[in-house]
Amino acid sequence: MGMYEKTAVKTGARRRTAPFWLLPVSFFLVELFAFCFLSWKPKAFTAEQLWPLAFGALWAALLSAIVWLLPAKAGRIVYGALYGLITVYAIVQTGYYILFGEMMWLSDFRYASEGANYASVLLSYPLAWWLGVIGLVALGVGLVWKFPRWRYNWRLALVSALLCVSAAAGAYLLPLAVFGRDEGVKYAGSDYGRAQSAQAAYENLFNTHRLYQVCGLYQTLCKDVYTNAIYPLTPAYVEAHEVGRREIDAYFTEKDKPEENAMTGLLDGKNVVLVLMESMDDWMLGEYTPTLNRLMSEGINFTRFYTPAYGGVRTFNTEFCINTGSFLSSQGGYAFDYVTNDFRQSLAFLLRQAGYSAEEFHYNSPSFYSRGVFSEAMGYQAYVSYADYLTGMSADKAKQLLYDDQLLFDNGELNSEFFREGKRLNFIITRSAHLSYKYNEVLSYWGLKKYPEFKGLTGNEETDCALLKAKLVDDLFARLLCELEEKGELENTVIIGVTDHYTYGYKNEKALLELSGVDKKLLLEKTPCFIWSSGLEPMEVEKVLNTSDVLPTVLNLLGIDSPYDYIGSDAFDERYDGFAPFSNGSWIYGNAAYDASTKKLFSIDGSELTVTPEIRKEIAERVQKFTRINNLILDVDYYGES
């Protein structure tokens, strides 16, 4: 610090400046803030949790050295830009993780506008998070205002350059030390296999939070920028696509090909109403959902259906998967980046080839999640937004149409669009059960006007609102059945209900676990899924299934012989043992579940585990391969023309 002190004396008369050591400290504090919310688990502390801080210290030194390499005025600007960028990144990532238990890729930040309407959830964030955010912002503003001054000379440049090179080398080499300590590298003795290793997370980028656990916030950001923004511009990227196609071909060669079974063609030729039930969790079914209870008891009820999160958005992830057969990429990449892909394998395209029309119905504008464009890309002939049918309506009637999905049948034009002539695929995305679960939230407020008895029903505001919204979803299905019966189409229609995700907007996690009847957060991912048609023999399918299994199962029931391979499988294929793979390496198989965030294997139902170490390793590698192939399918546009 001696080379800086003389300058500090000279400049001190004009304005007191911050000490030089605050620059690396400020950069490190950003990493520490992220660590507190993304990694720190005092009840299950291990030394591996500290790796992000080690990387953070190296990056703090590296970024400070870069600033010191510049003249003071330029350094001030660069420092402000670097600190501001990483602070915003840390705030967004920790805020997202608190809500969803996952982190985002940079490309997912483009969904921020879609979430703006639900910003009220920030009010329920921990006080410690808010204090940390305020502290980081105040520190950055203060340092820019009182930025250290120095006289640029060769000694400062040399020391800064040496520090820069040393820190960069450390950040490059430190992952090797992490890999060496990771038990997943030790194939034979591993409890959870190479697929769960730090090296796999670092090299394959299959999950943002898992990558963060390996190398911290700064290096995660750099890996993201290089992999998803710089690498695609290189010649090696084109070659990797060809290698990726061959890898997918090999995967599908090994996978069992679809075969006819007792359920093949059972619903052949029927109209299809596919309903994505926004936030309709399994614990919300019961006394206030008589229609859904009936459909599930009279139809095919998939009792162990899970909706894993891939990519940065949960609703569109499920919407995309049930239509195309693949999840969004877990490696990042804005969903809209794939709009030019060929989705000829999708439900809408295949049914249109079989003589169906296909339309998507939702209250929101076509720009939301770019559905107006993506809907067509996935094979739908039109994205029908309720907002386009409000002309001439009173304000109250317009609100009803936007807030209550069943009222799409009250509008003559919408009704005619829904019941157009010929065989049809109608895809409805509900809104009613969406977060947040507060009496004064717009959907809850409107719902309480219709059903005031739900206010104070259970003594818990969140539960009251969730059950109220479940009632509104049930109303949609009741109205749908009435409309089908009145038009004489009930006998010739199949209704498919799929939930996009559990009620993550319910803030009291302990209460949510109790309501769901589970004791592990991973098990909250189980959601309702059913297929109903008049005269269908009731059955419960207890096989563990995931979202990617929906499309192959529906195609089999409709008797549609698809020429394409899918990463998911038909639920009624006896060769398929069923499992739920999660992008962070967690999985559910049989009566066993593995939570990658805690590295714990546990029994779902309390019975004795039947998963041997060998099977456990096999499943872990299977999940890793599933995730990789899923990502490659999108990245190389696998279903497009070669």
C-alpha cells in the first residue's frame, strides 16, 4: 500500500478518499452476500460449501487488479461498471433462488418483464436479504463517490499486472482442486456417481446452481457468457452440433422403440382439450374441486406425476414440454432463441397432419413469453388471446373474461372459435390459480367477490386464497363439461389436465410441506395430471412419470403413429420403469428419491429402500444423460432437416 499513500496525502486536502483495500473487499462482499443465500446451510455444513468464497476471493483480487491497471479516473468508471453489474447479478440470482430454489442463466433475465406483474412477492422476502441489498448498493455508491486516487506509474502497473495474472491463473486452476475433492469422480466408491460430480457440473453446465456451488458467482457468470454468447460464434460450435446429432442418434438407438399396447388407439379420433392448469397443486384438490375430483376418479389418474424445472421459467417450461416432448434447455438459452427450430414432432403438428385444427387459448397478450410467435412455431394455427375480445364490454365484464377462465365460453366469438367445425385440438392455459395468495391480490380480490365465504375459511390467508383459486379452476372444467354436453360433443372429447408446477408462490414452506403431506422439498414437485373421456375405464397409474412422458402417452392413446423419437416414454409401455429427472441431478425412482442439493437419498413412503449403490449410480448417470440429450435436442434443432 506504500506506493499509494503519498498520493493520498496530496489529494486528501481536496477530498477524503476511500482506502484502496475497500475495492477487493467490496467485490468479495458481493460473493459473500450470494453465499449467504445460495450456499450457506449451517445445519448441514461441509467444507465443500466454502468453495464459492475461495473463487470469490480470487475474482475480487482479479477485478481490483484490472481497475488498478488503469489511471484513477478510468479506474473509477470501470470499477462502477464492474461492481454494478455483479451486484445486480447477485441480487437477481439470490432473489430468484429464494422464490424458486434455483438460479437463472443470463438469457433467462429476458423474462424479467413477464414477472413484473408479480413483483409484490418481494415484500415477503427475508429482512436479511433486503438489508444485504441495501448494504451492497450503499457500499458501491459510496466507493464510486469517494473513489481512491493514485498516481499511475510503472511499479503500480507491474504489481497490478502480476496480481491480475496470478488471480486469473488461480481461478483457472482452482476447479481442479474442487474436482479432486469431489467424491463423484471416484467411480467405484461413489455414492451418487460421476454424473453428480463437480466436474460434470463445471464442464456440462447442466444446472446453474450446481455450477455456482462449484465455482462461485463470478466464475458462473463468466462460464455462462462464454458458453452461451461467445462459443456459439466459433467454428468449433458447428462441429459440436454434428457431434451432438450423432450423440442423440446413439441415445435413441439404445432407447426402447414405442410398441403397441392395450391402451394404443383407445381414444382414436376424439377431439382433444388440453388444459395447462397454472399452479394447480395436488393439495388444493378436495372439497372445493368436485369436478376435478370426478374427472380424475372417472378417467386415468397419474398419481405420481412430477413437473421438473428446466430452464428459467416454470410455466412455459411445462407448456413447451407437453407440446414438443422436450424440456427447455437447462444450460440457458432464451426460449425464443429456439423459435426457428423445427417442431414437426409436436402434438399440434402431428394432429394437424391427422386432420385436426389446433388453437391455443389464454387470457394474456401474444407478447407474453412470445406466445404469439411460439404458438405457431409449435404447430398451432392461432394463439387466441381473450384480451382481443373485450370490445364493447363493460369494465366488469371485461375483468370477468380476463380473471375467470370459464367465461371464455360466455363470449360468442370466443365460443365459436373454440367450437369450430371438424376435429379439434384446443389448448387452454388457465390463470385462476396463479400466485400470489393474498386477499388483496387482483385475482383473489375478484374471486372473493364471487365466493366471499373463502375469506377466513381456514384461518390462513395463503391457504384461503389458494383454495379459492382452485375453486375457480374447477369452475372452468365444470363449464367445459356443460358446453360439451350442450353441443353433443361430450362423448367425442378427451380432456387432458396437466399442472405446470407446484404452488411455489405459497411463501410458508413449512406449512406447504404439511399441506402437501410430504417432509422433503423435492417431493413438492408432484402435481396433478389426468386424462378423461366419457366411458373410459377408471384407472390409477402409480408409475413415477415426468412432464416429458405426456406427449408419447397422449399420442399412444390417440393412435397417432409418430415417426419421431422422444426423450420421454409412453406411461403404458411396460418396459418403461418410470422416473423423474431434475436438471440439478435430483431424481425420483420407485420408492426412492435423491436430492442433489442435500446429497441425501431417502424413501418417499417410509418403506425400506430397494435402490442398491449400483442402481443409484446407474440412475444418477441416467439423469445426467437425459439432461444432456434434452439440451442437445434443442441446441442442434434435432427434428429439423439435417
